[in-house]
Amino acid sequence: MSKGKVITVTLSEETWRELRRRAALAGKSISAFVRERIEEELGQKGNIYEEVHRELEEIARKVGGHLERWNREELYDL
């Protein structure tokens, strides 16, 4: 893996203990455990938006329409 960005997060003592416990159960370092959870979360969000967009395109097609795409200038009348 390429060198990534380092972040600092403040957690409650209770959250810290649970994080350490779950990382240990997974056999991972805390850093690896947190990194994987964040990557999963971001990956899921991206997929959800793409899926919704495809569904909207399908609905528009079924009713004889289509989805419009606008650029920034068109949206803000620049």
C-alpha cells in the first residue's frame, strides 16, 4: 500500500476500549482495522449513489424521458 495520510481522532475511553477489542478479535492492528472500516464505508456510499442513479435512469427511460446532465455554468447561470 502506498504511503497514506495520517489523521488524529479523539475517542471516549469506552469507544477506545471497544475499538481495541474489536481490532484484536479481527487479528488486526487498530490502524488497519479503522482503515478497512473507513474504506468499506466510503466504498458502500459510492455504490449506493451509482445504484440510485441507474435506477433513476431506468425510471426516466420507462416513462419516455431521460436524465439531464448540467454543468456548473448551466446550473448557476454563469
